[in-house]
Amino acid sequence: MTTFVTTITAMYTLQQPDPDYVVNALWEVTGVDGTYTASIEGNTQFNSADQVGAFIPYADLTEATVIGWIPENQMTSAQANVQGQIDSIITPPVSPANTPLPWSA
């Protein structure tokens, strides 16, 4: 079973509509299944029109808070991508071989 961990790797801010207003978060989802590890990076943009709840000052933000702002569909897609990478490591896909034609040998 794969365990997924999401980390915030960087945040970009503007000084409006509030000081140090986060407008973009870069993140990474890492999956570990036994000895197999894979990851994918992503980013999420934010704007004040989408803000739910009160403004949280930059210094008071936690990684868990910012991760909570990432839409669920982005997390689900990232985790599915990482799972696909791990599945391909465990069971590599079979690629067809370009075999010479038997009549041109």
C-alpha cells in the first residue's frame, strides 16, 4: 500500500489585498510503497475571489493550512500519477520490439 506525503516547497506572495497574500504555492507529492518511491511536483494559484474564511497572516500559516487550500482534484490527480509511477517501477510496462521482417533477411 502506498503512503503519500505532500510538502509545500515554495510560496509566492503579493502585498495586496493583504500583506504577504499567498498567490501561488508550489508543492510535491511523494509516494512510498515498500522500497519504491516516486513523486510529482505541482503548483496551485490562489486569488482573493476564491478565499474562504478570514485572512491568515503569512507568519501564522502552517504547512497543513496551505496544503488544505489545494483543491482535492489536484491532490487526487497527483496521487494517481505517483501511484502509476510506482506501479510501473514494480511491474515495468512491456514494450513491443521492432522485429525484422522475416522475408527481408
